[in-house]
Amino acid sequence: MDTDKRGEDRPEGSNGRQQWSGQSAMPGAGGLKRIAAAAANSARGLRQGFASEAAIRQELALLALALPASFFIASSLWVGVALIASLLLMLMAEFLNSAIESLCDHVTQQKHEAIRITKDLSSAGAFFSQLLAGLVWLAAIAQRFGLFG
């Protein structure tokens, strides 16, 4: 038996993390099942986010409108990729922000300074992703209409 940093016994080779299940990352029985399960989890998360978070619904609507607009605004393939990537990054940050807030609410509904700070930090991350997307889109629009270089 090994001991952990608190001096408690643990099984040999155990580091407190889930042990490797033997599933391969390569395509095959385990790999494809894992990928399908991950896709199902993601689809559930997308549905849950859409159903419960106004910010996610707004950003998905923005993505739906901006996707076709990006084909007219983009002056090159890479500008188009940056336009779409900036919106996907913004959406990703909003999902993570929502997940953190949901977990905090699960832990306690009471006022707690550490929970407030955690939610504020998460919100700031989402804000900076929105700022980044706005800058990318403004730069692409300015370039497209000859306002700058």
C-alpha cells in the first residue's frame, strides 16, 4: 500500500485519478464508442445550454446570422476562418461560464465570497472572448470596405 499526501492508505499505483480503462484513442471498438459517447454528451450539453441560458441562445443566433455574412466580409480564407473561429471561441467561453455558474449554484445558493469571485472570473473570461470576437469582426469589416490597409 502507498500513502497519499494526507498519510492515508491507497491502492498501489493509485494517484487519486480514474485509472486508464484500456479504451484506445485510435478508431476501433473502444475508440468509436468513446467518440460516440462524447458526441452524445456534447449534444446533451448543447440542448441544455440552449434551453437554460439566454446568453447561449443569443450567441447561437449571432453565429447563425454571422456565418453567411462571413462569406461576404472575408477577404481571404484565413480571414473567414478567423471570423468563424472568433465566434466559436466566444460560444465556447459562454458554455464554460455557464457550466461554472451552474456548478457554483449546485454547491451553494447562499451568498459566499469565493463563489462570487469564481462566477465573476468566469464572466470576465466570457467577456474577453466577446471582446476578441468584436475586434476580429471590426478589423475584417474595416479591411473589406477599405477603411484600413
